[in-house]
Amino acid sequence: MYKKIIKNFFIYSGGAMLVKALSALSIPFTLAFLSTTEYGLLSIVNNFTNILSILIGFGLRQVFWIEYFHCEKNQIKKMINDLIFLYLIIDIPIFFFLLANIKIINKYIFFNFADPSLIICTLAIVFFSFFNEFFYQALKYQQSARLYTILQITNSVISILLSFFLIVYFKLSVLGVVVANLIGILPIIFIGFYLYLKKNCHNKFSFPETNQMKNYLKTGLTFIPSMIFAWLMSSSDRFILAKLSSLSDVGIYSLADSFGQLYYLIILQPLSGSYLPDLYEQFANNKNNILDVEKYNKKIMFYSMLIMFVLITGGYGIVKFFLKYILPPKYCSVTDYIWFILVGYIFLMGTYFTTAIIQFKKHKLFLAISFCLPAIINVILNFILIPYFKIYGCIISTLISYVAYFLITFFYNLYILKNYESMHFKKADISF
């Protein structure tokens, strides 16, 4: 069991490091061809893509996530068809509505810095990313680590090479990056469709019943608040920084946060792909011993957080030294912010452990509102701190919100275990 977890972790992590290495190699030429303002615009585009994907996804991928380990194989195929069908009938009209309101989007989201072609490509990425992420999600749950990693590397190579070509030879700037990202996800979707047909998932298609569609939508919508608050906690600061400071500061902050994204790719993503599916299976197979499974889970969490804190603190000085010689002078200030960002991600990693049993037990209401308080704290602190501390205001606000989120999930986790333990003893007394 543990060999499989470790093996999958290193497959995910190795692939993520390769993807990030390829991305890192492309950063110098990207920074050379994009001004700090353009880099800030690109960050706004990426964050708009994230929040819009959440809103028009209606939590349907989260329905798949919470039901997967409670379904039989044929039920999973039927659920995949139902969720895709529901997404299409809802989102195709929304997509055309958004296309008809490009000027409004440009004015209120992109501060009139984006041209229509950039917005059209961004909307296309939003629409297609549902299928891309849905496919990746299915691969994770099936623990198909190798295929998942190969596809991610393929996506990265296509996007990076196309970005270089479009920026250097066609001078497309931010539009070149967005077009490359759009083209990069299409082959992954085609491969997903091929496997969908190969596994005969289409044979399980039938028009879902109205009540079933309502149930899927109702369940999915309960996840929207948590995802919006999660976005507010991790990404809204860029928009606030752009409003209260400048797009140039957004560019600096976004580059600094790319080290957090690196942590996500090589630590958090492999963790969610290797350890968590196995943990869910242990919960499912040991329902009478969940307390023991969760106790061991907590032990791994504390050791993992401590080890990462030591590694990050010890390695920060070395990384800072080398970055001073690698980065262009206009971006060198990013080295002042990296440690704070990575410490925030350590606390975010802790929530992967604390929320596992919460997710397995389907505490939907808590999952829907758990990000609420941390997100509100983040937004309020951003408005208070940014006028005085600029980028530091963003970083400290986010760090505090991640700590708050970890503490909320940690204590709710203890609450669940306490209730479960008391119920277990009551059943034992009745049996006796």
C-alpha cells in the first residue's frame, strides 16, 4: 500500500518538477518580452479564468469528487455522462451571453487593457477547461499517475513552445500566451474523449431524469461558495492590488507567487493524487476503525508540515542568492516575498489532511462555508494593508488567511472525531 502511495507521489512530483522546470526555462524570455504591466495583465487574465471557471462549472466536478468513492463502476460511468450533459446544456448559452458582453468584461475586469481577441480566447479556455480538469480528476481517482503526468508534460511543452513562437515571431504579447494555453489543452480533451469511447462510457448515456439533474445541481451549488471564497483568499488580492496600487506591482507579486505555485505543483498536487485517494479508500474499507486511520493521518500531517518548514527556511537564503543573479533587475524585489508565500502554502497543505475525513463524511455545509471567514479576513486585510505596505500587504493578508483556514478545519476535524467516537461507544454499549 505505502509503496504505491510513494511511487505515485514521486511520479506526480517528478512530472510536476519537469513541468515547472520547463516553465522556469521559459520565464526569462517571457519577462524579457513582457513589461511588468503586461505581466500583471496576464495575471489578471489567469485569475479571471479561475473565478469564471468556478462560477460556470456549478460545482459539477465537485459532485463527481464527493460521490466517486461511494459509487460502483457502472454508476460512475452514468454519473460522468450526466454531469457532462448538464454542463453543456447550462453553459453553452452562458458562453454566448459572455461573448455578447465583451466590452463590459473589458471595462470592469481588465481595466480596458484587453482587446476583444484576448477576451474571446480567455472565455474559450474557461469553457473547455471543465473537460480538461474533469479528465485529470478521473485519472487521479483511478490512480493513473503515469498517464496523468505524461499528459501534463505534453500540455506544458505545447503551451511553452507555442508561447515562444507567438510572442517572438508574431509579437502577440499576452495574447500569445493565452492562445498557446488554449491550444495546449485541446489535445488533452481529445485524448480524454478517446478514452471515454474506448471504455464504452457512451453506452451508459441516457437523458438524466429531471430530479437527478436537480440533485446534481443542488449538490454542486453548495460547493460554489467555498470555491468563491477560496478564490477570494488566494487570488482576489491581485485585483485589489491593481486597484489600489498598479499592474506593475501585480506583475511583481504574481512572479513571487509563482514559487507558491511551484510548491503546489511538486508537493500539493502529488499529495492530492497519491496520498488522498488511498486515504479515502482506507476510510471506505475501515469504517469501524476510522479513528485509527485518522490518527495516523494527523501524525503524517504534523511531520510533513514541520519538515517542509525546515526545508523552506533553510533553503530560502540559497534561493534568494541565486535569484539575484538570474532575474532581470526590474523583478529582483520578488525575492523579499518568497518565504512568506511558501509558509502560507505549508498551512494550506495542512488543510489537505484535516479536510480528508470531512470530505469523506460529506459534511457539505461545512465544506461550503469553511473558506468564508478566511476569505473575508483576506479581503479586509488587503484593503487595510495594501495602501500602506503595497505587495507586503497582499502577502501578509494571504498568510494570515491560510493560517485561519487551517485552524478552522483542524478544530472541525476534532469535532467530527469527538462525535464519531461518542457514537461508536454508544453502539458498543448497546451491543454489550
